[in-house]
Amino acid sequence: MALILLFTVLAIVALGASFVLALPSAARGALIVLAFSLFGFGLVVGSSVVIDQDEVGIVHKQFFGKPLPTGQIIARDGEMGPQAEILGPGWHFGYYPFVYQVRIDRVISVPSGQVGFVTARDGLPLPENEMFAPVWTSAQDMLNPVTFLAKGGRRGPQTTVLTPGTYRYNTALHEVVAIPALQVAAGTVVVIKSNSGLRSSPTDAKGDVVNGVPLVRRDHIGVWAEPLTPGGYYLNSNAYVPTVVKTTQRTYTYQWAT
């Protein structure tokens, strides 16, 4: 805003001088051109936003738009409020400070050995009786704010997690928290109680019952019949609750007395 005001004042001074001072026609014309050039340059520079490689720009429209519908916090179609589209690295123009406010946030890095647990602040309500949003086939689509909202993304905790890496996302829409990835040590297995997934039907049942609890196939809600063997898993431990079971076998050697 300060740059726009500065160049606007300079443009007014140059324009005023062209009419007040006794100048040849050519000089007067040059001052008028300079005045409009200063004003235009001020608008361009004053409306520019620069985003670095490790940053993301979150755009908030303050004026000249419809109010957001009730219950919606992210603008899909130019309404006032936080916009779905984000600004990536580089120069961006046309974000006049009397219309837009641009907040610059840092991208998030999910370190090795952890996953990114994602919660959405906007979208469709969770399905009835569900604790987590359905699985996304692509984590990038889930994090893309336009795709997320256009494809019926659900507000609330997401089942899909982010694997280690760096991510640029709309911090007004998504919240990302790093949590430990699941590590199954040697000599153990992990039994999963899933709070997210498909609902089992009689044809899906494995037929096994442990302590009165029927076991289900993977990707179904309930206790999975197939445990996870030793290794690393990028699982959402909030949606898939792990229980460690030891499987270490002891070997005894008998020596006969002579």
C-alpha cells in the first residue's frame, strides 16, 4: 500500500507540474506521460507478492466479493474470505492491498520416520457414523485445495497421511501434524484395529473370532485378521490403532547325560 501511495503522489506532482508550470508543449506532454507511467508502475509494484521456494502464499479477499455461505470457510468462487488457490514460488501481481491480504507461511517438511496427519477445516461433513474421511488415492490431490473441495473432500481428520517429504498446502484449509510412522520390530507383529474403511458384510467376514471379536479383511473397519509383520509402515496410527504382539520363539537344546 505504501508503494502505491508513494507513486500516486509522485504521479499527481508530475501531472500538476505539467499544467502549472509554463512549459513547452513537448515538455508538458512528457510530464503527463511520466505521471501516468509512475501511477501504473506503482500499481504493478504495489500489488506484487514474492514467494520464496520454502514458502506458500495464502490469499484472503477482503472486499469486492459475495459473503461466504454459512458453514463455509474457504472461498471457491471469488467470495470474500480465504481463497482456495495458493501462491507458489515466484512473483505474483494484481494482489492490491486494498482488496487482498496475502499471508506468507512456511512449507512443511515431514521428516524420515514420521508421517503427516492431516485435518481439513472445510469440505463436506464426514459420512454418518464415521470418525475419519475416506481414503484418497493420491495424497497430492488431498492437499491440493481446489481438487480437495471440487472432488468432495470431507472436513475433519483424514485417513490418508503424508509420507516423508516437503509439502506446500493451504494452511487455511488443512492442518498438518507430524506423528511417528509405525515400526514393527523383529520378533513381533502388530494387530490393527481400524476406525476407518469399508463396512464389513457377511461375505467380507473372515470367519475367525478372537475373544468374541470377529476379524475382518484389511481396509475394513474392525480388527484385521492379517497382522502386520516386521517393517516400517506409513499408516495413520490415529485411524489404524496398533497393538504389538510378541512372536519370539524360544529354542531349547537338550544334552543327554552319558
